[in-house]
Amino acid sequence: MRDLNIDAMRARQSRPSVARVYSYVLGGRDNYGVDKEVGDFFMGDLPGSELLAITNRQAMLRAARNMANVGIKQIIDMGCGLPTDVNVHDELRKVHPDARVVYVDNDPFVVAHGRALLAVDDNIAVFEAEVGDPASIAGNPEVQRLIDFDQPVGIIFGAVLSFLEDKEDPAGVVRFWAERLAPDSRVYISHFRTGHTQNREAAATERKILEAFGRGTWRTDAEIEAMFGDLELLPPGVQPCAEWQPDASAVEHELNDYELLIVSGIARKA
């Protein structure tokens, strides 16, 4: 009898992974040939499209710093992806050395690497789950061990809601967590954006993502804002990741079409 685990691994290696392609574009080496093919298409055939990944990652790390600076010491990173040189817990622990972080991803390859590289102590956990099934995440022993929902919590949705279809109710996923958060908690969302630019590059990017991964939903600014529900959306609202709460050292420039395709925002639980 064939080893089902081996079959499953081979199947995963034959299909590109969002997390592995994302990591490859960011300069990571934990990927397969099929991931490189997709990443090379973006960087070669659509030069500049790598800024989708780069500006998304940079904004997400700024969000983690934002959370740390308002006193949040515990974060759940939904759809965390593969580790990079700087990760959410690195930013959080610059301010709170005892901070607790739970990383969640649905890719077992990502989880295995995350456990090896991110889980450096007992205050960091990495486990496999579907972001679209928040009850299973909330009930996971690692969340119950590390996250105190009576205290402010940070929730990060770094582009992952873009891969939930409308029927999977991404707004309901956000609402599930919002209802459980203590006052002064924060929810950060970045998301693929439509309705702002409809040029050839935007269409090609959307088409390639759908072709490679089988899913991906672009939403308008208003639809993305609506995902925050009753949470208080903080200034500057939903903005392109490249412009969202920039570092003081950031150089102002005119955003290219790809930088306009991904936006982010952060909200507070009153």
C-alpha cells in the first residue's frame, strides 16, 4: 500500500503554493520548481508586480509595530506564510520581550518550517488550520494556552482574506474574532483591491493568481472597509500598503499600478 503521506506531499509539490510563491518573490529559498515558475512569471513577465508581495509584507510588519506600541503583547497571525528575516514576533518583542504570538497557516509545508524557525520558545506557537474556520482556531490548545482574550489582542489578516470566496464569508470570519476581543484590541487586514485600476497589468496579475492557485478575490475599498464591521477603522483608513502608516524614513513616490492593487487598514475594538 502506498504511503498516503508521501502521496500528499508529492501532490503539494506539483502545485504552486501561495505561501511558497510569496516567499520566493521576497527572496526566500524554501520552495519547489513549480513555485519558482509562478514567481518568475510575475517578476519577468510583469516586472514590478513583486511589489504586491513586498509592500504587503512591509505594511504587515508596521502593523505589528503599531500593535506593540499601543501596548498589545499577544498576536494571532492568520495565514502567516513562510518565515522571513523579520517576523511578527520580532517586531512585537522589540517592545515587549515576553510577547506571545500564534502563527496559523493551512499549508503543512509552511507549518513545518515555521515550527523549526519561529517557535523559538514556549511563547510562540505554529499550527495548521483554515482561516475560514475560526472556531477550530479559537479552540486550538495553543491559542487557549497563549492568548488571553480578557486582555487586548492583535489579529493580523495579511492578504489571506483575499483567498476566501464570498460564500466563505470573510466578513463573518473577522466578526467572529471581533466579538471575542477585549477593548483596545486591534484587527489588521490587507487585501487585493479592485475598482481602482483596470489596466492590462492588473488584469494579467489577477488572471495569473487565479490560474496558479485556483482562487483569489479582488474587492473594492468599500467591501474591504465593510469587513471591519463594527470595529473602529483608524486613520488613514484603507490605503495602499505602500502608503499605509509609512516609516519616517520612507521616500514619497508615485505608486505604480501594482502597488495600487493591495491595500490595508487597521481597526480598534472600542
